[in-house]
Amino acid sequence: MTAQTVAGADLDVLATAEAWRKAGRDVAIATVVETWGSAPRPVGSHLVVDGEGNFEGSVSGGCVEGAVVGEAIDVIAAGKAKMLEFGVADETAWRVGLSCGGRIRVYVEKLA
């Protein structure tokens, strides 16, 4: 996947967030803000989530993605942004979607 493809996919996710808001849905957006080591998605990657748990985009994969969706639903309900950090040792990395022991930080905020 090229950087151009990634950028195009992220623009689609942002367009989805805008469309969902216009449709009256409560929406949160999660953004990869920092990575260390090997990470499945680059800084700037987005995941948009609505109040019912529907989502589009990606910030990581595996169990991390599910955890971010759950946190985004909490952010929508509380209206307060969160900074999340995920990182694992190499021996458990495959189970949670960080295949080479990388770490990521994801900022989750409710869209107004």
C-alpha cells in the first residue's frame, strides 16, 4: 500500500465521519498520533465510530481495533477525549495485532 493509497483511504474515513454527523449520528474519531517500532498503521491513520459501534477505517487491527471502538463509544457517551496507548512484548504481539512488538498512541475525540 502506498502513502497515496493510505491518504486516500483516510480521506474516505473523514468523509464518512462528516456524512454520519450530517445524518444526526453521534461520532468519534480515533487518530494514530504516535508509533514506536513496528506498527500496522502510520501516524495520521483514522478510525471513525458511531454511538452504536459501527466503524470505518483502521488504526491498528486485531484486538487493538476492538478496544479502540469500545473506548470511542465511551468517549461519545462522556463527551471527553482520551489518549490511548497500546504496546506488547514480542511473544504476545500477534494476538493483539501488533505483529512485531510495536507500540501506538491513539487520540479519540467526539466530533461536535
